[in-house]
Amino acid sequence: MKNVLFFSLFLLFSPQLATAQSGQITGDRGVATDEQRRFEFMVRVDTAGLSPYLSADLVYIHSNGLVETKTEHLQAIANGKLVYKLMERENVKIRRYGKIAISNGVLHVAGILNQNPFDIRLLYTAVYQKSKSKWQLLNWQSTRI
């Protein structure tokens, strides 16, 4: 009984593991973990924490067609132009090809863009490259569903 209680509390206070245990993520867990960390840094407006998870060559294509570089993406988050309140993944499939990985899934995103609130669901494709101990985002593209 104590083990069940401990495990339940562990899952409650460990959202990354709870997401991974839900069966909604298939493929490489390392990529999935780093992707989740990236989303968490975006929600917390922690651009210092986020930066190492983004490639210097990043191309970030938003669902509205806006294209950003790494610097532009970090600035938009840091200056409050783009505020993420919620980023929840579902039905994620990760395929790994050596030091390259592709993540596809659905993302529920809520936040504020240019002082206008939004709450949308996106289909996304993210391309990552292993760099040192992290999976860095090379390319992001999303489509509103």
C-alpha cells in the first residue's frame, strides 16, 4: 500500500513522467523529455533555460505563418509579445534517425499574442538534432486544427 501511495504522489508531482506514462507518447523518451522541458521553459518565460534547447539555425514557423529565428523567438517570449499559458501534448510520435529526431503530434496551446488571448489545438512537426546532452529544436511547424 505504501508503494502505491508513493508512486501515486510521485506521478502527481512529476508531470513529465505522468505524460510519458499515459501512453500518448511513442518513440524515443529522451527526445520526448527534452521537448517537454522546452515547452515548460516557454510557459515559465525562462528564455535562459529555453535557449540551449534551440539550435542556432532554428526556423520556427507558427500556425499563423509567422517565421522566426532563434533570436526572434526568444525575444518574442522575453518581451511578452507571445505569452504561453498552457502547452499540452497528445498523440505524440517520435522517430529517431541517429542524431536527428522528428516529433509529430497534437498540441493544445493557450496564451496571449500581441495582447490577444488564444486557445488553440495544433498539429505539429518538430525536428531535433542531438547536441551534447540535449535535443535541440532545428525546425518547428504547426497547423491549426
